[in-house]
Amino acid sequence: MRKETIILAGIVAVVVIGAIVGSRYYRDSIQSGSVTSNTGSGKPAISAEQLDRPGSNSLGPADAKVTVVEFYDPECEACAAFAPVVKKMFDAYGGKFRLVMRYMPLHPNSIPAANFTEVAAEEGKYGQALELLFRKQPEWGTKHGAPPDPKAPGINDLFDRYATELGLDTAKVRSAISSNRFGSKIAQDKQDGQALGVRQTPTFFVNGRQLARLGEADLRALIDDELRK
């Protein structure tokens, strides 16, 4: 009996020590930025780098307590429809969160559009360019279920018009689109998004927590929850 008690005590001690070591490792990982939370059941831990790469387009203070990351497609109709909601919330929170925009190209004209916004970003006009592309999306976006109009202007001509409207160098825009100048950045964004389990756009992460259901109330609730911490 005494021997069984000793063995049982030894097993308990090993379990307790393992739990302590595991909890310390997890806590240290979070503090070092190597692990962020993800609300989805069974989803792996994700790295901070996968969410926010150096050079990602962003709005808001770098030291904001809350970082909202949006994976989007410029050609996505849902992204265009939800964009005014995001802008309204960003303005309403008055700098309480930082908004990071990442590409998740899933449509035929997404890559040219992303190159367009990147050229605009170099001129300090990323936000204006994205807003314009969303507003003009019916002109340049893929038309589903209908053959293309042979008399309609091509995508290069349309982006020339948009560049002129924003005061961008049209030759620079054309060159970037034809050479896919920002292809590596766009591909990195897509790779990160896929690693994070992004399968549709827009997809949001708030301090590493994925928004489970797209909607203004749900996004506000997640941001407010992180602000309260």
C-alpha cells in the first residue's frame, strides 16, 4: 500500500510540474509576440508577424492598444460594401485602434488593383486609392454571368483614368501593373492569410482574435473587449 501511494504521488508531481512548465512557456510565448490568440476552435496559434508585416499599409497610431487586421480583396464586393463601416468605426474610435490592411487576392483583377493601390501608397494616397477602387468596382471588377462588353474600356485604360483622378503618374501605374512590381508583397500577404486560415474576404483579426461573424456590432464588441483588457 505504501509503495502504491509513493508511485501515485510521483505521478501527480510529474503532472503538476508539466502543467507549470507548459503554462510558463505559453505565457512567455505570448509576451514575446510568438503566439497570439485565435477564437476558432481547433485553430493553431498564430505569429504576430503573420498578421502584421513590415511595410503593411496601416492607419492609426503604432502604439495603439488594439490592432485590427483586415485581409481583403480590392475586387471583393463584400469588402467594398463593408469598407464604409470600417471607416466609420475608425473615425468614431478616434485613434484607439490601429488598422492594418493585408491583401488576399481571390479574383481575376485583384493583382492589378493591388499594384495600383501600392503605387498610390508611395504617394501617400493609399486610402484615397482604395476608396476610389471600391467606388468604381462595377467598372473594373469582373462581371459574373455576363460576357464582357467589347466597347467598354480595358482595365489599363480605366486605371489610367483613376491615376489621373488621384494625381498619380500614369506611366508609373502602368509599369507597376504590367510588371507586377509589388507581386512579392501581395504573395506574402496571401501566404500569411492562408496560414491564418483566411478563406474569404473580408476577414478580420483583432489583437490576433479572428472575427467569427462579419458585422459592425460583432466587430465593435471584439474591439471593445480588447480595449477593456
